[in-house]
Amino acid sequence: MPSTSAIRLRNVVKTFGPIRAVDGLDLDVPEGTCVGLLGPNGAGKSTTMKLLTAQAIADEGELRILDFELPGESKLARAAMGVVPQLDNLDTTLTVEQNLRVFTHLYRVPGRDRAAAIDAALRIANLTERASAKVTELSGGMRRRLLVARALVHRPQVVLLDEPTVGLDPQIRQELWALIDRLRSEGTSILMSTHYIEEAERLADTVVVMAAGRAVATGPPRDLVREHAGAEAVEVYGPPQRLSEVEATARQAGVATRRTGTSVSLLRVEDAPAEVVPQDGVRRPAALEDVFVLLTGEEIE
């Protein structure tokens, strides 16, 4: 695992009036890895992204991207970064190729290299055959891929992905996952914010679980599951009164639980007293979703 950080935050604070959107955040993205910021809405993920792109200025703390300190060297940092925003801000009056060409100028790609840079970005995003199409003619998945291609057209060392698949159908989300996974495998340093559990689990080498502006847990997904939820869980279904009884019995025995809809899960049951584990429960492997709900108290989409 690389030891040099492509992105480094130390004790970063950002307030909006009485709200501490980011509250003493420490974060590292080792070069050549993908780090996922996982958290519910309002956890501070998007504010963190805005701090890294100098759309917002931290009240306290240290922020560095590669060798650049923010906000003083934010223009230099942005030149070395690609940014995929949460909202689609493509120019719908232009074609796919024209959107990319504009960004080769903005990122000062030398004129002799622009055509090759555009071709490479189109290939990565699997949009070569749609280069002459207007943005309005693209599907939702193609538009998202174009946003990624646009962020890569100047061959950045670091890529920021702010909720890259939010609002997309599962099939389209799979397309984006394959593209992001390819970038990671090629050594691009990636920081990705998301509230999709499977997205973080599949793509991130390290997951940072955020809540109320803080990192409440950090580590590889499997390590987080092992540390906070154990190896096995038992899920019990039934009416509210039954679930409350199961929760009360488990908690008296020191067994962690999580409630989701019409079920309650007992975690780390491999260490629990046998008499506490309901015989009518369904055994399953513990998962990152268990960790998320246990640490943030939020339900998953």
C-alpha cells in the first residue's frame, strides 16, 4: 500500500453559522488508492469536497492535495485534479467532443496534445462512437460517463467524485462502477463521497464513515465489519413487540443490535451467549451496512 498521501486533511473545521458541517476531520488518501466517504445526508461529505475544490474555505485545520496547500495554492491543486460533481453541469448546447475540447483549453492542455487527450478520455468512458452527439441525445448513464471523461481529459493525478451515481438506476450505476474501478486499478488516486453501501464496499480500498461532520470509523471495509459487527449476525422478523423483546434481551447481555424496518439484527453473535440468540432468527454474514447503521443511526436507501 502506498505511504504517500495524495490528499491529507488534519483537524479541519467548517462552520455555517451555528452548524459545524465539518468538525475536526482527519483524512488521508494514499496515492493510487480509492477512499470512500460514506455517510447519510448532512454528514459533511459534500462540504468536504467543496473545501478540497476551494468552493468553501476551512475555518481551521490543514488541507493538502499532493504538494499543494489549500486554499493558498488551490489553483495549482485544481490543475492536478479532476472533479466529477454531484449535479450534471454539462453544456447541453455542445456535442460530447466539444464539451471535452472546452476543458482541454480550461486545463491548458498543449494544443498539439488536445486531440489525443480527447480521444483517450472518450475511450476510457466508452463514448468514442458518440463523440459527435449532442449532450441532449445521451442517456443518463452516458452523461455521467461524460462527466468522468471531462474530469480525466487533462490526465489528473487525483480525482474527486462527489456522489457520482446519485439518482441513477441500478443498471446505469453498474456502468459507472466499472469505470471507477478501472481508474483505481490504473493507479489514479480517488476520493469518492457516497451514501450507497455497496458502492463504497465494491470500489473503496478504505472507507471513512462520517456522521455530524466527523470521521467515526476508518479502515478497509472488511476490517470495519470485523471490528464493529463481527463475523455473523442473526436477523429476526416479527411484530414490533417481538422485536422490542429481542432487543431488550440482547442489550442486557451486552449484544449490539440494529433495527431495520420489520426486523432487528443481533451483531457479533459468534461471541453471544447461546440463550440470547433467537432460534427463529436467520443467520447471515455481518456486512458493512450493519456498521453504517450501528455508527450513524441512519437507515439505508
